[in-house]
Amino acid sequence: MNDEPITGVVVGYDGSTGGVQALEWAAAEARTRGLPLTVLHVWDVYVGGPIAMPVVDLRAVAEENLNNGVEHARKAAPELSVRGVLARGQAAARLIEAGHGADMIVLGPRGLGGFVGLVLGSVGAQVAAHAPCPVVIVRGDLVPPPEQAHGHVVVGVDGSPASREALALAFAEAGAHGWDVHAVVAWEAVPEKDVPPLVDETGMRDAAAARLARLMIPARELHPDVKVEVDIVTGPPREVLMNAAEEARLLVVGSRGLGGFRGLLLGSVSHALIHHAPCPVAVVHAT
């Protein structure tokens, strides 16, 4: 990998359809936020076993792929500062390495190496779990109809350190793009027979709303013009958030919520969302 530090928005590009979508989303994000764009293509020699392979210059093929990506990005955003970086090795490792200086890593849902029917490639899942910066998996329909050009960003909040970082990113994205924020708190329903005595569901909702309001204070002070909608919903968090994100421009979640085990890098809710959400998903780790 080039020794020059990588900053701004990094997009992993492999020439697949998902890679092109991710490239276009990343270019628009970099342009809106005034950040440079790095198109990163990772290649390596296949060492999987004794199989017949065509005699080709793999590095030359990789360079052509990278150049195509850089050219596509420059056409999509001519005013953007675009840099191409060619790296050799394991794709997830190289992307995670790039994330140490980047503001954001952007990936498609499945690359050329994915199996048919695979919802999210292994590279995307690994990068979302381990990258030191926010990771966006570009899913869903990226071209909203004109009447929905404004849009909103949905953020899942449970009070965990990662969800606080998710709130900060959601407000930053909304402020940069002119979107609204839809903050969602969800918890599993408790069967009536298991409800402890003296538990008041209305009181619990009020307490959750008050805590959420406190958690949002720093982000609201930084982005006072962003409109906010709050929902306190009973139901499985992954289903609640997927339903809330049906018309969203972006869904932001923390990497691991309060229910996760210590040391678990990607919780079950965020794992489900990067595989199945109807819109681009940003995964944020606690600092």
C-alpha cells in the first residue's frame, strides 16, 4: 500500500455492481462533506490449491480495475479530489488498515468473490466488525424519487457507548445533507406473566424518552437546525429498525449494544442490519 496517509472517505472497489454503487455513494458523501476520496483496490495471487489458471499479469488487471474506478469517481464528481490506491494482500485487512486515518469506509454489499445468494460478503462483515472508523455498507435503492429528495436518517439508540457514537454520526450526516433524524429506541416485549411487580410501562417509556433527550444534547447543540423525531417502540430491535429504515436515506447503528458480551465486536442487531437493511447502513464503534 502507498505510504502516503489515507484520509477522508475510503471506498473498497472491485468492479462489481455493488462496488460501483458503493463508489457512487462514497463520491457523493465525500463531495457533500468536503473530504478527499480514496478508491482502494486490493488484489492477491490465488493460493487455494492446484487448479488451472490462465497466465495473466494479475497486477496489471488490478491496476486497470483501479483506474476504471478512479475514472468513474471523477466523472461522478469532477470537482472531487480522488486518489487511487492499489494494495496487495487480504482485502479486509487492508481496508481495516486504511481505516486508521480515514473518516469513513464505504463498501458494497457483496463483491465479485461472493457466492450467489450471499447477502453480505465476508470482507464487508469483517471490516464492519473491526474497522476503527465508521463503515457504511451500501444497500438498497440509492436513487430516491424527487419528492423524497430531502429524506431522513434513522439511528438506533440503546444508551450504549457505541449508540452514542451512532447518534453523533447520524446528526453529522443529517446536518451535512439537509436530512432529518429519526431516533429509535426499541426493546423486546416481556410476557405479562414475567413482568415484575410495580413495573409501569408508561413510566419506563417516559424514562427512556428522557434519557434519549439527554443523550442527544451534545449532537443537537452541534447541529441545531436538524429536525428530530423520536420513537420508543416495543418489539425486536432488528425488526423495529428495519421497518423504520424502509424510506430512510441512511441507517446508523452502534457496533454492539448493551446486550452484547464483552469483547464481542459486532452485536446481533448490527450484524442482522448490515445483511438485510433496506438502505445503506453505517456501523459505528465506541471510541
